[in-house]
Amino acid sequence: MSSGPAAAPRRPLVNQTSVVALALLGTILGQRWIQPLTDNESLRAWCTMFVALVVQATPFLLGGVLLSAVISRFLSERLLRRVLPRNPTLAVPVAGIAGFGLPGCECAAVPVSEGLMRRGVAPAAALTFLLAAPAVNPAVIVSTAVAFPNDHLMVVARVVASLTTAIAVGWWCVARGDALGMARRPDAHRHGGGLVAVALHDFLHAGGFLVVGAMAAAAVNTFVPRAWVDSLAGQALLGVLALALFAFVAALCSESDAFVAASLTAFSDTAKLTFLVVGPAMDIKLAAMESGQFGYRFARQFVPVVLVVAVASAALVGRVLL
Amino acid sequence: MTSPTQGLVVAALAALLVRISLTGEYLRFVQPWMRWPLLATGALLALMALRPMLAREDARSRVPRSSWLILLPLVIVFSVAPPPLGAYIAERRAEQVTTPPPAPARIPVAEGGRPLVLSLEEFTWGVAQSDDVMGLKDQVVRLEGFVSSDKAGDWYVTALVLFCCAADVAVVRVRATGAEAPPRDQWVRVEGVWDAGSGTSASVPPTLEVTRVAEIDAPRNPYS
């Protein structure tokens, strides 16, 4: 708890908080002089996109860390045991199906899966949930159906391929076991933090990586000409790989990416499906957040595996269904 | 990062969200329905930041260095004041192959001698219909959008369609002929007649033979 200045012996005049506060005040008061210095069209477009990505994600991230804090505090392990099979191999598909129930975007799913692990859910099952939830939740299904009004098979294919990806990666995690090298952060509860303190700590942690991802995604969306992507539409294999890469670097919300996919008319349906399956499972923003949450060693294995499995599963499902 | 600084970082983000949702600036970044979620998120974050801000300066809990970057959006909004996306992005994204816009919920149909008021999406949808259900042939239409141009020197009445946030906008544009180009990024209201046959395939925008151009103020919501 705080105590008055009198109780703090020899408080230094200059401390971190006052320096930051002064710097912020300087920016706000100095905007009249700073603004003309930034009069550059492409820089301003980058700024608009960057702020847009962060602003759009923040409510979902806050919802995610609050839900995560509630899960790790209140969800009883007995209830979890009853729902999730104790055997991780069986728990993985159940966790994938559970993804239908969380109508949030990928930014919310990262802290929630961390909360599930804290509560004793097998990492493989929690990661399956992390991959499935942003791809197969009701909001995504509805927006995909709206974006592809004459092509209901696309909705089915998206759900099937995303679920396949999530479950296959989950089983890969079971097989890898401890070799995954997942860095678990010390549980904030042990430091005597309350529910709000835990949520705030998670928010700062994930938020920083979210900003890093948003910076990169805004740069891609501003500076990479879409014509480069379109120029590969003609080739079957290259088209699939081009849209997989595009989904990774553009880092769009899973609730809106179907509209962008529908506008890529020059590409084959399988390539569009790949775009829809890769995006929610793995992108630049998620890779940054996951290496922050679970450690760089883990992310170095997890990110490429998810990408390869997602592309393969989309290509396979696309071949059969579309 | 000390605990009070952590509180300050979160409070700065909260202040940004509250500010942009109250001033209407949020419309440059996200969809209109996001206003109340942003306001609620801002208020909640501010409440959560209160206690660490009042903690002692030597109270610490470890957060990664990247958490400092949470200050960046606030700094950018105040120092750069990012404007709504406009001609720059429209011109860069114009060459992408696009799908025809979806059918409007209610199809506007021309009647009488008055100009038919349409959105750019409705107009580009209408000209692509082979049976001309809107009756656009020889009909005076009124459109609104901002001005963009292309390498050939033509100018366009342009709109950006926002799906989720400003990073995913798509371009809808109509080529204007018969009138001098207004300044780039200027919002205009134009009246004119469709150059019948243009814009029937999605890869080429339709052409409007413009009879009147009026410069107007930018709308509150810069996207459609």
C-alpha cells in the first residue's frame, strides 16, 4: 500500500515515474511544434494504421487478461477435470472443440490459454485452444458466411481446416513434451497480487508485444504494394504460399480477414482458404505475443510448425472440398 | 519498470482511448460501433492503473522492456495527429484486383428528373448489373468522396471501405471526366452521367461524365 511522503525516507527528487510523466507532458504541450516535423504522407499513413491496430485490439486484450485472471482464480480444477480428459492426447480434440465458445480475436486467446495452463490444463490442450478459438468461434463463422455469400463450402472448409490444424499441432506438442522448452513465467499470485494486479501485469506483458506486432503489420500494410501479392495469383502453388505469407505479415483480425480474402479474386479458392486458415493461427502479431508469453525458445519451434501444418491442412481440405 | 510507472503507462493508454472516443477521432481508426467498448476499456484500464500509481516508487514487478512501447500510440496521436487514410493509400491499393461490392440492402432506383443520390459502393454495384436495375443509363447521379489520382493524370471520386480497423481498408473509386481535378484528398460532391458500358467488369472502375463539382467538408466518419 502507499504511504505518505513523510513515511518514505529520503525519496529521491528524480525518479522513473516523474521522468516519464514529464516526457509525456512535453509531448502533449509541444504538439504544435512537433506536428509540422512529421508532415510526410507515408509516415502518417503508417501512424494511422499502427494506432488503428492497437486501438482495435486493446478491448479484446483487456477482455482476455480479465477472463484469464478469472479462470485462474475461480475455475475449479474439479470442474476442469470433468470437462477435459486427464490424458493430454484426448484433451487436445476437446480443447479444439471448446474453441467454438470464445467469440474473441487472437489477441484475447493468448492470455486466456496462459490462464488455462496456470490452472493446470496440459500445455498441449491450452495451445490447441489458442489456435482453434480465433478461427472457429461464432463471430468468425458468421463474418466468413457474409463475405462468401454464394460459397457456403468456404465456411465449412475454413472450420474443418482450422480445427485440423489446431488438433494436429496439439498432438505434436504432446509428442514433443518437455522438449518444447516452454518458459513459464513465475505465477503472479505468489507475489500476493489480487485479481486486478494479475490482470494488469498480464496486460502490460502481452500489450508490449502486441504493439511490436502492430508496428510490423502496419509497415507491411502501408509500404508493401498489394500488386506484388497479386502478381503471384496465376500459379497454383506459388499462389497458396503467397497468401500464406500475406496472412502472416498482414496480421488482420480473424473477424474481418474473410472480407479481404473475398477481395483476392485473382487467387484460387484453395489459396484463399490458406489465407483464412493461416491468419488466425499464426501471424506476426501472434508470434511476437507468444514469444513474450512462452519464451523465445518455444516460439522458434512453435511458429514454423503451426505455419507448415496450417498450409498443409488448408491445401488438403481445399483439394477435397473446394 | 517501477510499479507507479507501470500504472502511468496503462493510464496513458486509457487516456488515449477515452480521448479518441469522446472527440470522435476514433472514427479514423475503427468502426463506429467501437465507441462504447473503447470508452469502457479506457475507464476500466484507468481504474486498474490507480493502485499501482499510488504505490511506492521502489515497488517493482518485472515486466519485459517491450511494455514501454505501450506509450507509443499516445505519443503518436499527440505528436503526429494521424489523419484519416486518404488518397495516398487509395492510390497504392487501387491496382489490386477487387471483387464487385455486395448488393445494397435496398436497391435505389431512378425516378423523375431529379439526380439519384448514391454511395460509391451502390453506384459501382449498379453499373456492373447487366439488366441495369437501377436505371443508371442517361440518369444524373450524385456521388460523394475524396479526390485521388493515378499515374495517367486522371482523377477519381474515391471512398475507403473499412472492415475491422483502418489497416484493412479497400478502395472503391469512380473515374471523373469533363471537369478539372480538385486538390488531392479534397472531399467533393459530384453530379454526372455514367459513361454507359464502363465499369461493368470489376477490374476497371466506371467512368462518370461530370457536370457539376462542389467541394464539401470531410464527413465525420471518413470511411464507409
